[in-house]
Amino acid sequence: MKRMRPYRFWILMLIPVIGMLLAFRNYIKPPAAFHVKLIEDSINSPKYMNDLVKYQNYYPFINYDRNFVEWTNISAIDSFFRKIPQTPHRKLKILHIGDSHLQADFPSGYIRERLQDIFGYGGRGLVFPYRAAGTHSAYDYKTYCTGAWQYTRNTQRDAVLDMGMIGATIYTNDSNASFKLVFREGFIRDNFTVIKLYCKQDSLSYDVKLKTCSGSVPIYCDCSDNGAKKPYILVKLSKPSDTIEVTVNKTKKKQNFFECYGLMIESSDNSGVLYCSTGINGAGYRSLLKQRLFEQHVAEFKPDLVILDLGANDFYGGAFRTEEMESNLVKIVDMIQRATPGTAILISNSQDILYRHRKDIAECNDFMQMTKRVAAYRKCAFYNYYDVSGNKGSMMQWYKRGLSKPDKIHLTTLGYYTKGELYLNAILNSYVLWLQNKSDSLSADKHQMDTTQLKQYFVDDISFKKENTRVEHAPVYSELSTDTEGTDKVYYVVRSGDNLGAIADRYGVSVKDLEYWNGLSGTKIIAGESLVIFKKSHTTPPDPMPKNAEKTVIPQNQAAIRPTNTTRPVQRKAAYKVTSGDSLWSIAKKYNTTVDKIKQLNKLKSEKLSIGQTLLIP
């Protein structure tokens, strides 16, 4: 018998092994569908979603225990919640409509980034060449323009031009006009390759050429009316770009204008969250009703959720006309429901605001009651942001914590991130309850969380001590008075002739600390105002200290976001503890820095993070 050669023996032995590997290859490397199923299972898990609810800081005047989206009829929110698990293979579209609180996009930008961290990136959403409209853009991009432009914003009494979802339109007869959008470092994703240019498509319209930094060859766009069924011109890029430049291109003698309603930036994949925010300074319900193309554009966009987050400008500084405001809100809801039947609508309201720095606007409570009533009547979801943010008297507390600007109306960057965090977690909290029981109604009154439940959502161990936020019952302070609640702070009433430098020297703190604690954008102070000053202990007023004296001051509840300060120049760094869902990109945006700077400061070799890891923030 002929002897088998050794290599043949091993080949025969390997054949069944190879067969087994091929048979079980799906277990060794699961197909894409298996990964999608895992993601969907996680999104459908109440525990998994509940673990994503996190608060970075605790403020005792905020009602975290009542932070839910509410509804009186399950149909108000059911369609939106049912689509959340579909984000691995279907874009979840959200339209957030507001006023000056949204134009810079700080709260909505935070919500967008966190939702996209959780469910995937669907695009940047709506952007606009605001420079050509005479106003500022959002925080993540700058705009430029050349040539002669006319514009209409929805806050103008006479709206000359039609407006779409954004609430602003630009128009030019200048055949050499152009505009440009430049995104800040770190805000461009790899799959940002789809641009929709919303413009008036007409035989008399100029054409345009679109150029990006990623390629020198411009893309030519035909803006004539060729029976187009879409209100936009679709442009697909070969690769992402942080610059979009649109230049008017006259190709026919009869062309004499160009009219633009904004741009939509999307990912090329049909997955993730596409979160669009629109806000115009001073806008209200009356303003939104002037946008004649709004209904048409919303019908094409087909959002899964529309958040109505405006209305305070309709009564701030004037009378609260209940019937008029209620009628206008109902008209807006009807307009959205006509444009896209089945879309969920979430009606919110304003937090407490002060008029001329002192007087609370009582109508904020009336506004809350009206929005709650319309939400129930029109079967919409309701977010009682007025109550969650602290209700009457709370704006002064926001101001004292550096969350509000001195006008006691607008918020600081930290304040807007806090607002965005509340909105995001309200949606997640209610989604978790919906997953658990899909109840016909949800009331924050009936689902208030106790302290044991709340503690799991905070990064640090929290003592849940409530503060009296009603300013009218607060103690009247003389020149110097210790706080009645036992916290390490004193109040100083500004007198004629005072300046921040002298006050800082007297109490051994820095001018920068005084500006930070009191939400000041500069060193200007007004006689009669109260300044909060954080101290080490409740002792008698300190003697005047020389300017070069060294004294450490740590504001309560702010240690995580502001380092210990002395009057001696030091390099300031904040410490941040990584939580579930965080990424270097989202942390960098939150603290207005870059990924590279965080990596360099912490000597990171990659962007991989671990829950509980502490990062220094430059």
C-alpha cells in the first residue's frame, strides 16, 4: 500500500475544520443585521435608556423630580416614541422652533449632539446665511456675504418676502453676490455629504454655483422652474467640507434675482437623528404665522416631532391677551397637523423672567396654563418647562448661579446647556415610562421621583436640599448679610461709587469670580443691585485686603465647572467626569474647546473614553 504524503494528510485534516468555520461564520462575525437588532434591543430596553439620563450639576431650585414630557392622550406622543427604535435604519426627524434662545443654538445644539451620540448622526439640519440677513448665526458656524442683499425676518412688521421653516429669507438682484458658511473645528462629520438648498425656483432666477473647500471644481445648480416637485435643489458632495460657498451665476439674460430660504445639511445614510432648530431673535406666535412657505416646507420635511418653544415675546413688555395667544397657538398646531398628519407636537413654555431686572413677569404662569390647556385640547404633548426650571422667582436663582445673563431673560452658555439637558432628559424620562407601560396619559404630578430615584442621575453624590426661590419672600439684605440657609455666601448691596475691583479687594476674591458668580458680562454694576459673594465660612465681614493678598474661594455646586481661584494668576482648568454617552467631541463642544486640546492636556493617544474617567478641560 502506497504511503500517503504528510502534506496531503494535513490537508485532509483541515477540510472538516474549514467547513465548520464556514458553517459558523455568522457566529464568528455577525452580519450587519445582527448589530442592528442589538441596537434596537437596547433602544427598546427601559433600563438601557434610563441609564442614559444624566445631570452634570445640581441646582436646588430646579424641579428634577417633575422633569417629564406629559400627555393627556397617548396619541399625542405615541407615533414619535414608536419611531425611536427605528433610528438604525430610518432617520428620526425633529424640528425645534423657538426665538432668541434658539438662534445661537446652544440648548438645541446640546440636545442634537446628545441625541446623535445615542441614536446616530443624521445631519446638522437647517442652517442659514445670517450675515446676509443682518444678524448672527449659530455657535458652530460663521457666515459671510458679498454683494447687495435684501432680507426679511419674521419679526418685521411687514414681511416683504416669503419665508419657510427658518423664519428668514435673503434676496438679491446683484449678479455678483455670494454667501459663505464656515463651520468651526470639530463640527463636521464624515458622512456629511448631502446639501439641500431651499430657494425660489423660477425661470427668472439666477442659477448658482456651489463650492466647497474639499474641491476646487464648483457644482453648478439650475434654479429655474423645471417642474420641480421639491422646494430645494439637491447637491451631493464627494466628501465632507467645513466650508460651503454659494455664488450667484447668471446664465441667461432674463435672469434677475435669487431668493434663498436656507440650507439643510444631512448625512448620506438613512439613519440616526436629524435635528433642526430654528430661532429668530424676538420671534413669537405672531411671527411664525407670517411664514407663508412654512406649511409647504414642513409638509416636505415630514418631521416626526415638532417642538414649539416660543411665545414669551408675544407678551413680554405688554399685556397678556389670553384669547389672542391661544388662538394663534391653535392656528400653528392646525397648520402643522395639516402639513404632516400624524406628526407629534410638543408644546413648551417660558421659564420665569424678570422685567427690568427686578419684577417677575406674572404672566409667565398664565402663559404656562394656556399652553397646557391647548396641548390637552389639541392632543399634543406638553413640557412644563416653567415649572421644571423653578417657576415663579427662580430666575434670580439662575442669575446668582451664573446661569442667566444680567437681563434676567437670556441665559449664559452654561444656562443654555442646563436648559438643553432638562429638555433631553424630559424626553428620555417619558420614553422610559412609555416603554414600561404605554399609559394613556402621563402627568408629572403622578410620577414625581423621590430622592433615591434622583440620585442615580447625578454624577456626584447630591444632598437634595430645596431652596425658596420666591424673591418676594427673600430676606432684605443690608450692606452685608449672611445667607439664612447656611450656605457659604454673602450678599453685598452695591452703593453709589462702588466698583467691582474695590468690592473684590474687600472680600479677598477676584473680579473674574464676581463676574462669574453674578452672571456679569463686564465690570459695570448698578447701585442698589445685590451681588452674591462666596466665602469660606460665615464669619464677620473681612477687613479690607491688599490687592496682592491671596485667598481661595470655591463656589458651592460649581467646583466641577470652575476651578479654585486666587488673585495670583493661574492656569484655569475644569475637571470633568465621563458619563455614559459622552464622547470627546461632545465634551469639547460643551466646554467650548477642541478635541485636540483635551487630548493634549490629558495626554490621550486615542478618543476612547471610560465611564468614570476624569478629564481636565483647558
